[in-house]
Amino acid sequence: MSTITRVERIRHARAVRRYLVQIPYFLVLLGLLVAAVLVVFDRWRRGAFVFGSALLLGALLRALIPTSRAGLLQVRSRFFDVAAMATVGTLILWLATSIDPLGTD
């Protein structure tokens, strides 16, 4: 194996890894996008429920995935990230389920 092809393979592997470590972040982002679409189409309770669920998913992923592979889910320390996302996600879920719909869904 020549040196040039080996170097190219290493560069390619690093480039692929840069994208793969962002998959958990993109999953949470997709959940937030779905929530935004639901809110835009006047399904605010469902949108809030999906938003809170996406944040809880982010907290779970941040808690389980090693820091070296957390990608953009890593903002501060693991404890802070998990605590912040879990707290906000739980509060949003509580709000979505406790507020009277007043004839809306």
C-alpha cells in the first residue's frame, strides 16, 4: 500500500467520523423541527409534547454517549447538559399535558 493512498484513506475516515458524531445532534434537531412544524399548523400541544420529548431524548443521548462522540450535544459538562435538557424537557412536557386545551388540540 502506498503512502499516498494510506494518507487519503485516513483523511476520508476522519471526514466521515466528523459527520457520524453529529447523528445524535441531528436526531434531536429533527425532533425540534417536527415540533416547530406542528406548532405552525396550530397543533401547539402536540408540538410542545414533541419538543419536550426531543429534549429528553437529547438528555438521554448526552448521558449515554461518550464525550468524544457527543458532537454538538456537548455544550458544557455532561452533568450540566443532561440536567439542563432533562429539566427543560420535563417542564415543557408538564406544561403540554397540564394546560386545558380550550377547544384546541
